[in-house]
Amino acid sequence: MDELVRVLAESLAAVATGAPERLDPLLRVLEAEADLESCAVLMARAWTGNPPVYADRAAAWLIETPGALDLGYADAPHWISRELIAAISPYWSPLPGEQLIDAVLFRTPARERTVRAREWRGTAELCLLSGIALHRRPPRVQRRIAELRRKLFVEDVPPPRRRDDYVRVLVPIPEERARRMSDRQWLRAILIHGDVKGCGPVGRPGSGEAEQQAHVLDALTRQDPERFARLVLQVPAGSSLAYVNAVMNGIGGAHLDPALILDAVRQVEDIGGSELTPAILWLIENQALRPLPEQLLAIVARIALTDPDPVEDIGWQEGTDLGSAGVASARGIAAYVIGTLLQHDLARAPVFTAALQALVDDGNLPVRYAAIGALSPLFAADPGAALGCFRVAISADEHLLATRNVDLFLRTVLRGGRYADVADVLARMGASALAPVRRSGARQLALASLGRSDLDLAVEALVGSPDEEVRSGVAETFAAYAWQQQRPDRCVAGLSLAFDDPSASVQQAAAHCFTTIGERAWDERARTLSSAFITSRAFASHAEAFLRSADRTPLPLPPWVLEACKRYLNPSAQSRASARSMASAPGYHLVRIIIRIHAQNREPDIRRRCLDLLDELLLLRAHRIDDAIAAIER
């Protein structure tokens, strides 16, 4: 059978290469039998025969078909899927490619979600991500691959030793048949279609048909969550955990009786113990908006205090994504879930205070980071406890002070008018040897100054600092709050200076103010900022931020925006548009802005200025300029 599949696959690939128009009827036949493993393998192999033609279609198939990312061999369960990704990635369009990357990033098959699997969790993800062509890997993929290599101590997963031993990958019972099954039949199917043990890509256990059948159970559970929540109460111990996990995922967003959810959680704990802890936590997190019995909340607190996962102590490593690393362990997930539960109901704080006090002192840095994320909602309920936890958390490693969760907590404290409670922390950040920490500290002090004029002199000292990281931090805060009601004049004055800063980093941080204008009217404040920007050093390199925001606002644009357009096209300015910029985003935004102002005004002088600018854009062959000119009645 395996030899027949191999020969058919080679034949289909040859048809795809030589006569792709003849392949589509064959693919339609295979799609009709998509629940068969051999058909899925044949489709994957066929598309590799002509990637330029089938790249986007194959990417969509990988995303939408259950099990399509798990095509492989007994000792390399994802290798066929990886080879398809390797073939199509140089040719896929941006949108399908990004969607497939999103589907693969942080994807964890059921067999990697157990406590026993924590050492090799991420192997499937590394296999699939490593198939993406080097020049098509965005920075987030490169960072994730580097992170997985450090964790697994391998550069890549090994190829299969035998290519004639396919792993069973697709469902034994298709969804149409499964939809008609009774509870008794489901319990029998769970017993019969259990795990088929094989050899994973690095010698660990692999799973078989249970994981794929569980995809069907997940889909049906979402359609009738109460029925399957009650079904899980009957699942015996020793059953494949893939099925239980599928039911827990399926009922996550359903509005069920909290008592039924509590019973299901207790049953799942009895069935799978710590291996199903993540499924339990995500289920409870999905119910955060609803009133929950204290017993459910106590389960989360107990997991946070006693679960052994993660065992190892992990210190800071350059490039580590603490957020994703945190939710790859039970205690880290518990910290995240506690934050969500508190955010939706501050009355739950007493249940979780002790757990958070333990989590912020955890030996695992990603767990501490996750716990810091829960301190912002705790601060609203118990400021003293939150501040105490925060000080313990940041004592572990200086690098934490530059992370997003610390940034969010400090913002919460400062917006609450509690600068004195963190003044020493900001001073510590300002004196740090780490540039990102100094930048973050400057950003926070500038934020504090928007509510306290007595800090103005300290912020002015930062603006005059020789450290460009410090100046960039101040500019970031002024840019973020430029359109708020809190001391707008101070933000405008600070940004006007930053636009002319000699550092490109500071200029870029200041120019970000135009990306935060959103749907507000382009009023006198915007005109003041724009005037300073147009005549500054920053305009030459960062004009696109201004043009993009002006183009995207749904409100009428004032005629003075034409000054920025004229400046961008001024031959004597450094910002003189290049042929490349005219053929891409800046030229496109310019055309749209000028067309809008022309349509929104009836004054002859304004319309004449618009037409003059369009004439120049026509000479520069700006993107879509021909369509724009044709749309105007001259």
C-alpha cells in the first residue's frame, strides 16, 4: 500500500509540473475523500510538483483541513507537511502566508500538552517553522525558531529514517458519521480509537488516530456543548486524553451551568491528573465573564501554588519571548488566568492574593513575568498587595524592568496618581546599565510628569541627556499622549523638540504621534504638531507615518495638509520622493489625500493647488495616479 501511494504521489507531482490544468479534476476526487490518510498525502505530494501555481491553494488547505499539518512518518510525524511548506513558502502571497504562519506559531499538538512532554514541547512547531524558506521568515518566526532551538538543544528536527511508514493522520470516523453517534457510541469510539504509540521526531512517544478523531469531537462539542460536557463525566480513567482535551476546548466559550463546569473539571482531574491541567485552566479562563463558584477559583489558586510544571529554573536569555514561555507551563497559565479572572471581577482578589504572592517569587522567570501581568487588576482591588508583589517580582532580574507587563503595571500605578510608590523603581531604571531599561524608565517618568508638574525639571533633564535611549523614551510617552486632554501643550512642545533631535531613533519615536491620532479631527493641535514636523529633520525619513494617518482618517482633511504633500514633493528638500517611494505606499497615500481634499473643497485656489500636485505626481508615475486623474473632472 505504501509503495502504491508513493508511485501515485510521484505521478500526480509530474502532472502538476507538466500539465497543471489536468490536475484539478484529480484533486477534486481526492478532496471528496479527504478523511482518508492516503488521499491527504497524495494531495500534499501533488502540490509540491508545481509550487508557483498551487502555493496559495496549498496554504489554505493546510490551514483549513484537520490533520493536514500532521502529515508525516512514524519517526517524523510532520515531515510531509513540512516538505509542502518548504515547497510553497517561496511563492505564497503575503496574506495566505501570514495566515499559515499564524496557524503554525505556538501550535501544540495534543501529545505535547502533557507534563511528560514538557521537555520536548515545541518539536512539531520547530519542524514546521523550519520548513519556511529563509527569505520568507518574518522576524517573529526567526525569534521563535531561535527560542525553540535553545529549548530543545537541536538546530532542527531530524528527517525520517524510513519513508514507507506513514503515520495515521486523519479521522477514522468522519464528522458526518460522528454527528449521528449516540453517547454510548462515542464512549465506545473513545475506547477503540485510542492512542497508537509510535516514535516521535526525537525518540519520544507519538500519537495516532485519537488526536485526529478528537478534532471531530471538538467541532461537535462546540455545536452542542452541554451534551458533551455531560459526556465527559462518563469517560473512564485511562482513556486517551486527546478526547478529553477536545471536549474541554469545545465547551470553553459556552454558557453552561457553573455547577456542570465544576463537575466536568473535577472529572477531568480524576481522568488525566496534571496532564490536563492546561485544558482545565483555559476552560475556567473562558468563563471569566460569568459568576463562578468559589470552588472553581480555588482550583486555579491550588494549581498556581502546587503544580510542578515547570520544574526547571529558567533565567533571562537574549531573545526569549517571556509571554509565550510563560503560557507553556501550568503555573504560568495559572498566573495568566488569574489576571483575566481579576480583570472581570475584582471581588475575586482575596482568593488569589496568596497564589500571586507565590507566583511573583517563582524560580521560573517566565512564570514571574506572567504573574506581573495579573498585578494591574489586583492593584485596583488591593494596591498594597499589588505593589508588594511587584517589588518581589522585579528583584529577580534587571531585564524584567524593560518588559511589557512591567510597563503596563507602572502605567497603572502612575495613572492612579501613586508616583511616590514607584519613584525609587523609576530611579533604579534610570541608572540601569541596560539601555532598554533606561528607555522604559524615561518613558514612565515622562508619563508621571503629565500628572505632576513638579517633575517637569526632571523630564527636561532627560530631554537634554546625551543618552538617545532616554530621549527616545520621553518622546514615546509624548507621542502616545499627544492627543489626550492631559497637558497637551507639554506633549506638543516636547515632540516639536524631538522632531529635530539628531538621533534617528528619537525622531522615529516622536513621529509615532501621527499613528496614534486615530479617528480624531485634524484640529489646531494637529496643525501645530504638523507644522513643526514638516519643517523638521524627522520629516525626510518619517513622512510616511504622517501621510498614512492622514489618508486613513475618516473625517474631512483640512487644506493645510497640502503643505505636507508639497513639502514631500519639493525637489530642493531632502525628502524628495524617489521613484521607488512613488510606486509604493507614500505615493499611494499622497494621491488619495490630494483627491480627498480636492473633492471636499470648492474654493478655486485649493482645487488648483490639488491639481498642481497631481500633475507632479503624474510625472513621477505615482502608484494608481492614472486612475486618480481619470476620476477628476477637470
